[in-house]
Amino acid sequence: DVVQSVLQLEAAVQRDPTNARAWFELGVKQQENEREQQAIQALRRALELEPSHLPSWLALAISSTNEGDRMGTFASVKEWVDRNERFQAAVAAHRASVGGVGAGADTFSGLIDCLIAMARSEANGSVDADIQIALAVLLNTNEEYAKAQDCFRAALAVRPEDWLLYNRVGATMANSGQAEEAILYYNRALELNPAYIRARFNLGISYINLQRYEEAASHILDALVLQDSDRVGGPDDGRGIMSSALWDSLKTTSLHMQRADLAALCERQDLEGTSRGAHNLEHEQEV
């Protein structure tokens, strides 16, 4: 299986707890599974073990953005820039041109300018997807969603099979009020990885914004079922770590549908009861 489960990745870090790459893979999987705090813990562990692992810094920047941690996002992207040996000369040249290491480097706009200089240093006008992702993350944190969307699209052109990027383009579209267009990207992410919980949840949120509540409930419930099936721990302790954001969104959707019975089940986080109560909801866009 190309797509590994959380349980498989947890087992990998237990077998080899000093393997930074295994912790990174676990962190990214926790992001996909809508478990941001667990993702951050795994990514920080990866970076304790291997501070120069660039993908972990970029992933941590994304988690920080999702948690609304503006300075955490900035710090992670800055670490990614400072430790990026491939673009060391471009970074040094840019910093010299703006007046030294400290000049503007500690501001969002200064870091964005540095990333743009890194991108422009690429030979033959080729696109480095990771620079575009780093730019997009900073722009998204700045609520410059149209620019962030352009950067994620540029990365997607280089990595057309990357389901994470389809979700990220969708999310920046949704943040710009383009829920209909976002749905196309979420669906493509789910075609590439049907177990991608975050994309399924985001799809549900877009349907809420379009007031298509039955479809929203269907997708959010699917996300909860997927999260439950890939939980860590035994049957008694697993549900405690299911994302409260999913339950809260499903409860809101249930109330919009005048389904107080479902809302009460959501309040109790009763997955079996909610699944039974929602059996007659439309499943229009299953993949």
C-alpha cells in the first residue's frame, strides 16, 4: 500500500525511535488525518533528531499556519531558508543586496522577498515546488489568498500527482470565498487518496458554505469514520483523540438540517449512533 496508516507509522517510530524520516512521515500523516497537535509533536521530534531535515520544517510551517500560530509559521519557514544549502548563495546575495543578514530578515515581507529571490535564482526559469509552498504558506498566513493560490498552483504544476497540493489549492480558494471551485480540487485530492481525511473534511466545509447541508454531513461523517478506523490505541481509548472540529461541524450541519437527534449524538461523539441516524443522507460525491 502506498498510503500507510497511522498505526503502521506509529509502529515504525516505535521500532526505530531515532529515525527522523519516520517521525516526519508520521507527522504528515497526522496532518492528513486532521490531528494537528499530534502532527506538530511528531514533526518536532523529527527536527530534534535531524535539525537539517528541510521537509520537516516546511511541514511544521503548515501545521503552525493551521493552528493560527503566525510566529511559528514564520520561524519554521525562516529555518527552512537558513538551512537550505542548495540556495545558500542566492540567500546570501539577496541579504547583501538589502543590507546584511538582519535587514528585513525578521519580517514577513522580508522573508517573502528572500523566497522570491531564491525562486528567481533557479536556472532556466525552472520552478522549485518547495519554494512555492514556503511562499504560499507565508502568504496564506498573511491572508493574501489569491497570491498563495498562485504559488500552490505553481507547485502543483511541478507535482501534478500530489494530493496534499490539491487540498491546499482548494483551501486557499475556499478562504477566498470560492467554495464551488474549491470542491473540484478537494475531489481531485480524494481521487488520488480516498483516505485523505483533511480533504474530505474541507469538502464538507465547502458544502456547508454553499448551504448544501446533506452533502456536507455525508462527507464530514465519512471523515469521522475514516479517522476512527485509523486511530491509535485500543477500541476504548481511540475515540478520545478524534478531532473535535469534525464533530462540531457535523453538529452545526445537523442543526441546519433540523436534525436535533443527530446534533445530540454529535454532542456525545457517538459515532455508531450518528452513522445509524444519518443512513438516509445523500452520498452524492463518494470516491
